[in-house]
Amino acid sequence: MFFKVHRSRETGDVVAVCDRELLNTTLCHEKLTITVTDAFYGNTPATENQVREALTHAGNINLIGERSVNLAIEMGLITKSGCMMIGNVPHAQIYQL
């Protein structure tokens, strides 16, 4: 997995996590197209423990990919029904209000 922390005093930090094989790919579903860029998700490989630690302290989270989403589900941060599919790829966003 890859992750990147986007720091923001106004809205809280955003942790973006993607599965390794999705980085720098474009996903399409109906009229929706999403490019999974290293500018947003980072380009340094991370262990599951590093991602788990970042998610524990995150204010907001953006996840894409089977492993990334399943990790958040295992941690109790989201449920499977709280995810959407982009083609065959799960995606979730978690916001602290």
C-alpha cells in the first residue's frame, strides 16, 4: 500500500491510502473516471502497520483498493455498506465532523 498525509489546520489532516497496484492507474465506471496519482496517495511503499497507525490518527480518510478498504473495515472505521465500487475497485471516504 501507499499513503500520504495531507496536512490542513482548517479541515484536519487527510490520510489518502491506495493499494500498490492501483498507483498511477485510471479507473472508469460509467461516466466516472478517477486517476490514482502519487501526488495524492504518495509514492513510498508502506507496511500495513504504518497505514494502520496513520488511520488511527486521521481526521479524514480517502481509501481506494481492496486491501486499503478492508483494513479500514477490520479496524472498525467503516462498514462494507459504506463503500462504493468504481468498476471492480472499492473506494471509501471517511470524514470527521
